[in-house]
Amino acid sequence: MATFVLVPGGWHGGWYYSRLAARLRDAGHRALPVTLSGIGERAHLNGWAVNLDTHIEDVLAVLASEQVTDAVLVGHSYGGMVITGVADRAGPGVVRRLVYSDAYVPQDGESCWELTTEAFHQLFLEGAAADGHSVQPPPGLDPRTTAHPLASFLQRIVLGGEGLDRVMTRDYVYLSGWSGTPFAGVYEKLSAAPGWRTHVLESSHNVLRDAPDAFEQILLRGE
């Protein structure tokens, strides 16, 4: 039995993974969808102080309170920033596998802002124009999406622990079916990198709507 800890992308709460979590449980695994501070049902916690470190601590707290070991951390889009930091800071035996779903894969000192495109820079800035710290969801997303803390997009990650070196398996799932993706270069780089398993799905960025079966099979492969 694997324990999947599911971290959503920008503007999305743990609800994004509800159907996938149910299917993973039906397959005999443990599934823990996470809602990050300031988003979804935790939107009341949004504010200037909510940043990437906050979100990393959110997930570390779930791992500790649920007494998780050998976790499979799944991060979609912005969630890749979070799971990288979690794996770096987690203790021995806590994180076994990382799965990045059309996600940012930062190195020490990089932010989501620095890794994304000019189009997303404009989206972040225009979305936060009303109050300066809450990036409103772009049009066309699920009506359950909520504002996302701007500081989490801007803060540079600090990596330096030994946790990432202890991760046994890394998967990158590239979703090739949408224009304007900032992840094509990430996929190309990781395809040639040792220690990575890369996958391509012809899906929009919303893989759990457009290719849920194929994505589930990638998660279950080897578990």
C-alpha cells in the first residue's frame, strides 16, 4: 500500500483531487489531498504573510499529523514548488517518490515567478491588482477556485537539506495538449536527466478532467 499526498496547483484546493483520491483508495492505497493555506476552504487564511514556506509547512504538518512514511508526493503545476521543498525538509523515511504533474521543478534560489513565462507574470500581477496580495483565478477555471497568495508565487525556495537526495523515484508528467505551456522546456531537460522517469499525455493542463485514467495509471505504476 502506498500513501499518496496530493498537492494541487494555483487557485485549487484539495477538492481538485477528490475523484482521484477515491480511486486510489479503491485500489487499496491511502490518499491525502491537501488544501494549502489561503486557498479553497482555507481562503480565510489568505494574507501578506502566506508564502511558499507556509505551503511547504502545511504539507509537512500533514505528514507529521498523519504519521506518513514512504510518501508519494504528487504536485500539480505550482504544487511542484511545494513538494520540492517538502522533500528537501522531510526526515529520513518520510518521502519515497515525487510525481510532478505539469509542474515547476525548482533549484535552490528559484521562484515560480522566475520559472514561468511572461504571460503568467501578467496574469499574476493583474490578478493581484485589487488588493496587492491575492491573485484572483483566471477566467475559465472551476467555480470552486479561489484567490491565491501572491507571495507564494514570488518567494524563492531555499533548498539545502538532505531530503531530496533520499528520494528514490522521480516522475515528470508533461501535458502536451495546451498552448502557452511553460513546461515544455522542463520536460525536455528532465527527459535527458538521470534519475527521472518522464511521461507525455496529450491533455490540457487540467489532467484530472481530460486524462484521469492515464494519469492514475502513471501513479500506480510500480506501486
